[in-house]
Amino acid sequence: MSNQLVTEPPLYTPQFNAVTGKYEDQSPFVKFERNNKKLYKCSCKSGTLFSGYSSFIQHIQSKTHQEYINNYENYNKELIALKKENINLRAAYLLLEQKNTKLDRALDARCVEVLNLEKKNEELIMIKKVFKLLTH
Ligand SMILES: [Zn+2]
């Protein structure tokens, strides 16, 4: 048996419409596209699967799915909160990454400064030694 047959089909998720403030169905398939028989599962009802555009349309018109989509926010409060948290964490991570890059660059610059100062210090010690030899 190939791996493809045992893998779980991806979960269909409706899209949030920022204008209406509601979740809406959006086909993961392109209308009239051939060979688009990828299987999706829907959490409106356990064991619900659909594949292809017409199968999707038929599914979203079912009473169970309509009820689910109308109450999507209530049914998925935890999931929605986690998604929002994930977005916020990613943004915070990106900011920290930028800050880290800046600090790395600053540290590199400081290291170069320290190296230059050490070099100058060694030169001064040498000059001091030479001066001592010449004056004694
Ligand atoms: Zn459904």
C-alpha cells in the first residue's frame, strides 16, 4: 500500500470575510478543472469527505454544513484563538529575529573595535619596551 492511501485528507477550512465578519465557504477546487479529485474532510460531521468542485458545492449546501458554517466561530473558538495567537507569535518572532540580527551586527562591530584596540595596545607595549631600551 502506498503512503498516499494512508495519509489523512487535509481539513477543509472556511475563509474569514473581514467585510462581513463571518466565515464563508470558499472552494479549494477550481470550477471545471479536470483531474482535481483531491480529497478533503470537513469537520461539520465526522467522516465527511468530498472531492472535486461539484462534490464540494453539494456538501456546503447540506443542512449540517450550513448549520456548521453559520456557527463556525462558536464551534471553533479555541482553534480561532490559537490561529490568532500563532499569527501574533510569528510577528513577535520576526521582530525578535530582526533585533537579533541588529545585535549580532553591533556585536561584530564591537569585536572589530576590541581587536583594533588590542592591536594598538600591543603596539604601545612594544614602543614602551623600545623606549625603555633606548633610554637606559
Ligand atoms: Zn461540512
